[in-house]
Amino acid sequence: DAGITQSPRHKVTETGTPVTLRCHQTENHRYMYWYRQDPGHGLRLIHYSYGVKDTDKGEVSDGYSVSRSKTEDFLLTLESATSSQTSVYFCATGPTGLGQETQYFGPGTRLLVL
Amino acid sequence: DQQVKQNSPSLSVQEGRISILNCDYTNSMFDYFLWYKKYPAEGPTFLISISSIKDKNEDGRFTVFLNKSAKHLSLHIVPSQPGDSAVYFCAASGGANFGNEKLTFGTGTRLTIIP
């Protein structure tokens, strides 16, 4: 398994506060992804990165920003958290980004916005 | 617009019998399909995949079937075991013009194997 860690694993925050989630990988994979998992919606792509400082939007990017200053780290920021962003967030990585390759997922971060 | 659909939110199967999980897609640009398995409090893990040039792929107890004309794929698990109880997601990716680097996931099916 690819070494992917996410921090924090659980977080409770209040509406309007900024939140940053961190994904760290030890596999030197080029591609990194942030997803959110919600009941009835499955996994939806928020943002992804195809290299250091290279990022692009996914399906549900509004209200989120990302940064990747090092190959191993991909940060997801909620500038001003809202209750609709209560979710489980998963980071994933892929060596080349080709659609037929497996993506490797981290353990997830459970976020509750009150 | 849900481009990958799993219409059964849950499925219960007796241990030892066959489990069949279904997935439908709407976008004809998808050319590669994957199944992921997810246990509670863990991230999804890759299970099996199939290219659009094939109609079947087998890996041990797991077989994925693809019907391109119907835009339908299914995952068969034979025989089903208690450890197969999990949520299963199907996912699809398109060619270079569609966004080859991105996966579109279905909503998931919770499979429960009854001992």
C-alpha cells in the first residue's frame, strides 16, 4: 500500500472558521486528489494536483482551495467553513494520473462544522 | 448529473452464495472502469478493473462484466464470505480528451454477507 496519511483524523469546528486538512505521501506519486464522501453522493472530487504547484478543480470545488508546495504534501483549505462542508474527506494519490491506474486512498478525515 | 449510478444502496447475501453488484453509466467517453471496496473508518481500496476493450475480467473470487451497449457493469463475488461485507464503489475514467486523470465514482452499495 502507498504510504498516505491524513491529519487531523477528526475535527470539529465552527461555521466561519478556516480549516486546513493535510495529506502526506511517501510514495513520490505525481498525482494527488482530494475527495469528499457524503451519503447518497459517493465520492466526489474536490481538487487535484498533477505536480508541485500544479492544481486543478474537480466536481465540487466551490469553497475549497488547495496548495502543493512539495511532492509529498497536498493541503486542502476551507477558507470559511460552512455546515454543508461537514463530510468525510479522503486524499488519494496516483503515480501517473492515467485513468487506468489505481488510486491509493488515505484513511480519511471526519470533519464536523457546527 | 450522476454519470455513474449504483441504484442499489444495499444488498444482503447469504455466505457462500453469489453477490452481484451493479453499476450503470451515462457517458460513452468512459473507457476504463474500476471497483473499490471500503470498510468503515478506512479509505477505499482497489479491487478489480476492466478496460472497455474487454467484456470480462477475473481475479480469484471477483469477476467484473462490462456491457458497453447497455452502459452497464457488474461485479460478481463467488463465493461470498463475511469479510466481503463492505461498501463497494464503482468508478469510471475517460480518455485523454475527457480527463483521463480523473475518476468519477458511483454512490456506493453496502454489501452485507449473512453467516
